Amino acid sequence: MSLQITDLHKSFDGQVALERIHLAVGASEFVCLLGPSGCGKTTLLRIIAGLLPADGGRITLGGRDLATLPARDRGFGIVFQSYSLFPHMTVAQNVGYGLAIRRTPPDVVQARTAELLDMVKLADYGTRYPAQLSGGQQQRVAIARALAVNPSLLLLDEPLSALDARVRADLRHELREVQRRLGIPTIMVTHDQEEALAMADRIVCMQGGRIAQAGSPRELYLAPRTRFVANFMGHSNLLPPAQARLLQPALGDAPEGMAPESALLCIRPERLQLQASAQGTGRVTGTTFLGSIQRVQLRWNDLDLLAESSSASTWEAGQNVDISVGAQDCAWVHA
């Protein structure tokens, strides 16, 4: 079933939180709502869940209007940043809770609980209590509990942000695999662009209550349309047309339909090519070692640029370099 959002809007005390949102989520699609704090992504998720009323607009799932359905009757699975497990219940009881309150036969609850605990790699933890688990294990239990009732839509509100980096990376891979296997349409809120790039079929980048751009991770990273999206989707070098022509003459002017004064050329740091040269027009001002790569800060034509290269390369502050980039490795954005 697909989710369809049409002309959705919401304000708080006269302040616009969501402005005329139009969004479709396909069956089995994994969509990330990405953006900074206050952009409206969590408000949108809570309205979809039925935890917050909209001021106007329409939400349907498989053609069914959700406007009059309370949250408990929508049949959605919800996972929050806080694990929200019942501390007095065992892991198995937490996972099977949604089924138990629906008066599902005990043998069915037991079988479904065992299946899900195996799926989230906690098969031997059913008799433990939440306090006996790590944060990553508690979040696995929360995910299994959300999946137990066979939800028609899975909603995730920054479910991994409270975990440390290594656990977060492992769990996002496992969560994505489970979602693919079950084919449940999923919407996840995050402010972490790396998380969105790694997990989403489609990213919805939000700014000030609006959708700034939506598309595949590759589209938003390689072909952002605005300065905001270019900067939020990772590091970027933004050059006005005059400087852009100096660096890459083949680019010429900004494309038709984009005024020169509102056009910027976006170049990702890894696309900049550096060549050591005593007569080079660029100068290394600093480096940052990041393991497999290093970031190189540059000064060129009165602009500060950022490049990325293999950590096997050696760059030193004060070193002169030639800087080049291919026309195919750039994208024009609106300032």
C-alpha cells in the first residue's frame, strides 16, 4: 500500500511548522525525512502517526482516508529515539505486547515473538529485562515490538541517534535488511545525512517547513538544486560563475533559467583534483587526517576550498598546488 500526503499544513501559535506538503511513499519504499532541528520533519511524522492533528490537507494509505482514524486504529508501527520499553516486562513480553492486547492466541504470540527476536539477533534474550540490555539491544527490542503487529506503515523517529557510532552503523544496516525482507513502507526522521544516504531509497530534505528537494541519495548528493541542500548533504565548494569559469572553462555561464547572480557551482571535495606545483595557483592551508581519507583546506583565487584525497597522499601547509575538476563533476545550484 502506498501513502499519499496532499496539501498538508500545520502552524503553532501562528508560526508555520509545515507549509503545503505533498509527498507519496510507495509500497515497501524506505523514505528518510532529513533536515536540521525545527524544519518540520518530526511534526510531519507525528501527524502521519495520528499523534498530532493537521490544520488541513489529506493523508491516505492505500486509498483509505486517515483523517478520522485515531493513532491506535491506524495499524502503524512506531519506534522512537527513547526505547520506551516496559521495564517490568521481559524482552519477549515487550515484543508480544501489541499482539497480547489484541487477544491473539498465546501460541501465536509466542511463535511471532520468537520469529522476530531471531530476526533482530536476540533469540536468546527473551527472558531478560530491559535493564539487562545494552542501548543497541533495547532498540532492537523496540523495533521487534513495532513489527510484531504486521504494521501497514513503519515510522521511525531518530531511532539510532542515542547509540554510539559503531552500534549505530551496525544497527542501521540490520534495520534496513529487516525492512527490505518484510517489504513494509517506512518513513524515518533523521538529521544525520550519512544515515539517510546509507539507508534511504528516497531522501526528503526539509527546510523551514517545506520540502527543499526530494530524490534518491545519489540525486541529492550529486545534483542538489539549492545552496541549502548542497551544504546539508555533505561538504561542498560553492563558486560564483566568474570563479567557476576560471576553474573549469568548459562550464561557461550558469544554465538557462538560472540568473547569474543567484547561481553557484557546487563541487564536492572528493571531485577536486590536486597536483603539486611550485607555480600552482592554489595553496594548502591545512589538512585533517580521517583514516582512509584526508581533508585538505585550500586557498585559491581569494576563496577557501576543501578537497579530499587518499590518506596515502602527502600535503603540507604552505604547499602550492594546481587545482582542477571535470565539468561532469559539478552541479549548478540556486543560491
